[in-house]
Amino acid sequence: MALPSVEVGSRFIASTMHEVRTPLQTIISTLELLEDTPLNKEQIEFIHQIEFSANALLGLANDVLDFTKISSHHFKLEIRPYDAIELTERVVDLITVEAFNRGIEVLTDIDYRLPQNLLGDPVRIQQIILNLVKNAAKFTETGYIYVRVSIKDKYLLFEIIDSGIGVPEDKRSLIFSDFYQVDGSSTKKSTGTGLGLSISKNLVKVMKGKIGIIENPNGGSNFWFAIPLHCSEEKQISKKITILENTRILVVDDNPLALKSMKAKLEFYGIKEIVLCDNGNAALQKIQEAQKQGKPFTVAFIDLIMSPFDGWRLASEIRSIPDTGKMKMYLMVPEGQLRQDAKMKMLDWYNGYIYKPIKQKALEDTLQEAFSQNVKKKNSDTDEFSESSNTRKVSSILDQQVASGLCILVAEDTPINRKLLETFLKKFGATVYLAENGQVAVDQVELHPEIDLIFMDIFMPVKSGIDATIELRNKGYKGIIVACTANNDTDDFKTYKKIGINDIVVKPFRRDTIRETLDKWNSVLTVPNAKDIISLTFIENKSSEMWNIEDFMDTTGQNIEFAISLMDEYITQSKELMDNLKEELKKTPLNYEKIELYTHTIKGSSASVSATRFAELGRKMNDAAKTRNLTDLESARINYEIDFIAFTNIVNNWKTSI
């Protein structure tokens, strides 16, 4: 009997993983909905723990799929902007609760000077970090996991340092091999496929980077990887915090790595006087000295878990010292340790708290609050729920504007997934129709031709999402179709686009992903006659490919007022020309002299403002008009209309930034 081919095996695995991911999607999406309801902090903690487990299973499914794709060479990277700071913090969050519950401290030391808009494949970079962090957690029983991100020799360097069992020197050359595990015995304590490190090595290789392991001098391992540093041309947004005069900050933590990291974070915001203490006694001494010298501390960050006494006892001692009432104190609480934090509701010692590992946004918010004139202590559940309730109300109002006025069809065969997606979309203000298979989806569009957008599951009974899309396009449906699939194979994505699918959402559904998809296509759907536009590519905000801003500013002599006026005139003129061209193409017989004139003007005006993408598309339209090639002309015109929507967003962002 012949063995199945690698291709058949890959398809079988993809199909199997789809079935595995379907219930995971239900779990993760339901948790997101649950988080929108009134919950206390302990309940939120439990949700995070469930999310961790669901994401762990999802990670396992992804590992198997990735290993198969890399092995069969069916693998490509995406290139898009990402924020390395936010990405790293988000990944570390996934293991924080479990690690702290096991007594392992998780620390981050991220250089806040990193560019905000790096270019690369954020999903794959996140995958590598997560693989290495999970590996560190697996082989560390006590101590810490320390994640450091910095720039070194034009590379973005990630280091995951742990105090675990380490890797023997003679095993380090094998550690990144397929299915290899250091502890391969039948009595091993850890579990896993042994694929994580192998996949990480291959991903880094595809990114033209480097990966390796060295010994942690203090015991344990230092897994690292470095990828070439590529920056987006988008303008960086500087973060500013108003620092009070004579600001002095005290940081108390018994972990020297935590102290070092916190000091670097505070120095980034221009704070110069920072005093570090590794125990409560030293902190009390420094506070008393500061009082005597007339240089009291403005803010104190105090770790909850310390010896010889913890953050609560230290707070009580500090408040017994005269004239310390003006010093604002913030408790640094490990993520997942909220039961101990319950004292915050009864005691009036701290102005607030901040979770460890410290995140940039949380630190910024805390500093802004600390430097404000009035800080309200949250002493009760009522205050807490009142604040979160108000936040939810504002968020709900904003959410309802995302898809307001849109009619959306959800074609999904799994009832609970259909319900979840329906709930997300209704929260965003859409009118929602439902279909349990591809045939019903086709029927719904015939009954409701006003449907603007379809979320189309690929694998459905009776009629698949592929077949339903082909039939709808053949019948003239001009709306947006978004494929929903557990498969993340880029080759399949190309196939989807060829049949008329506009966009892809990879399961499991997440609220933010759905929102981003709606934001992207809503800009298309608000354009007059937008349903005549069927894009086979994503709208991508690549300013460098569309518009040479530097060349444009040179043309205008760096005169900002003139530049804005000229660009406004160009956009208005271009819209008029495209409307005229569109009307002309509807006439019979065609007046090719007018069509040539319109396309020639588009080409010339675009070149004059350095809109390189549109000058090229104008040339293609003009050449096609001269040769009477309507197919090429229509293709270039559609691409022009789609890209011009993204271009107007680029121009608006440029105008607000200068």
C-alpha cells in the first residue's frame, strides 16, 4: 500500500487542526465577551488563567501547523509595522500568572528608546518570544524569568534569561533540533512536543537573523535571538510626561534585576533623582534621611512581596514617620496575586498599585496620576465598579460607531461561533443576518441585497465558503467578503483572493481583529459607488510606496501652507477625474479621446505631487486607453480607487503631524 504524500499529510493536519481550533475559538471569544460584563478582580484573574490555557492549546496547534509548513517549504513572512515594546509585554503577559503562582518572578527590561514602528512579521516574532519564554518557565522551578529587549549592531536583540536548571554545554548544539528535549527520560518532569525551539530557529533563519543559547552566569540559561532592525517611515510619536520640579522617586524591591529595570524605565521619562533600596529597613533609612535634608521623596514604588517584611508592613512603618503624608506610594503587585491585594480596599496607605512586570503604558498612567495635584484613593468596591462601569459606557458608545449603518452577513456553521460573531458585530452597531451554510448565505444575499459585508467561513456543509463566494461573484455581488478560517497558509490566501475574497480573518475570532477589519473596509464602503469596487488585495497603508513626501516637500520649497493647499487641490481634482472616467466608461460607444485625456491628466498631476503609485497607475490606464485594452484599463482603475482611499488617510495623517 502506498504511503500518503507529504502534501496529503499536510492537508490532513490542516483539516484536523481546524477541528481542534473551532472549540478553542469558542472558549477564547466567549471569554472576551465575559470580560465586557461587570466582574471583580478575582473573577478577572480566573478568566486570565482560562485564557492562558486556551492560548496554550492554540499554540500547540499552531506549532504543529508551522512545523508542517516549514518542513514542506510552504512558508512566507509578512512585513508590516509593529511596536516591539507592546508586543513583548503582551507575550510576557501570557505566562505571568502561572509563573507567579509557582513562585517565579517575571521581569522585563525593555529599552524604551526602541523605535515605535518597526517593520517585520509581528505574529512570528511574538511566536518566537513565546516559545522561548514558555521554555524558560518550563525548566525554572524557583527564581526568575528576565526578558530583555535592546538594539545591538543594527539588530533587535531579545534575551530570555532564567534561573532554571540550565542546559549542559554538550547539549547546546542539539537544543534547537526537531523534537529534541534535554530531559528525554520516561520520568521527565516537563511535557511538550519539542517543536518550539526548532520552529523558533527556522523562523529566525527565514528572518535572516541569529539565535542561540549561552549560560546565565548566575545559574540557568540565556536564550537569545537577534533579527535585522528595519524601521517604518511613519513618524514617531514622542511620549511626554510633565515631571514636577524637585521630583525624587524611591523604588523598593528585593530583586536587583527589578530595581535595575525600574530605574531604566524611570530615567527614560527624564527623572534624574532615583533612589533604589533592596529591603524595607534600607528604605526607611533613606526616607528619614530625605526628610532631615529637606528633600522628601515625591513618589515611592514598593514591591508587595519582600523580606524581611512585605510591602504592607513597610507602608505602615512609613506612615508612622512624620510628614510623609505628601509622598505618594504605589504598591507593585505581581500579576495574579490579587487576593493579597484585597487589603487595598480597607487600608488607606497606598495611592494605588501597578502590576508586575511593569508595562510602559501602566507606568506612564501611574506617573501622570502621581504628578497630578489630586490623587483619589480607591478604597471600596463601589469606587472600583463605578469607575469600570463608566469606562464600559464610554467604550460601548465608541464601539457602536464602528459599523453603524452597515448590514453584515455571518456565514458560519457552528451555532455558538455564529452567535459570538453576531454579538461582536451588534456591539459595533451593525445590522446582522445569519447563515448556517454556504447555500443559505447565497439565499440571504438574494433576499437582502443591501448586505455590505460577509464574514464567510471557509469550511461549511451543503456549500463551502469557497463555492458560495464563487456563486455570489458570478451573480454580481459587489460587497466585501471576508474569509474566516483556522488555516493560516498564505498559499490558500492567494487562492481565496483569486475567486473574489477581499480579506482574511484567521480564527479564533478576537474582538480587536474584527474591529480592525471593520475599520479597514468601512472606509471603502463609505465611498460613493463603493460596491462597484472588488479588491483582490488588502488595503495597506504603505506611504513610501504611494507618495514620496520628501520629494514633494522639496518641490514646494518646504512651504507647508502651500504644500497642504496643493495636496488638497490634487485630491479634489483626482476624485473628479476618476468620477468622469468612470462615467465615460459606461457610455456606448466609448469616446477614447476623452478617456486618454482623463488618464493622461491623472498621470501628469500625480507625478507633479510625487504620488508615484498613482502616476504609475495613471500611465497604465493611459497606455491601455491608447491600445483600446479595456481589461487592463479596468484593472488599473480599480487598483487606483482602492489605493486612493488609503492614500487620503496617509495625507490626513501627514497634515495633522506637520
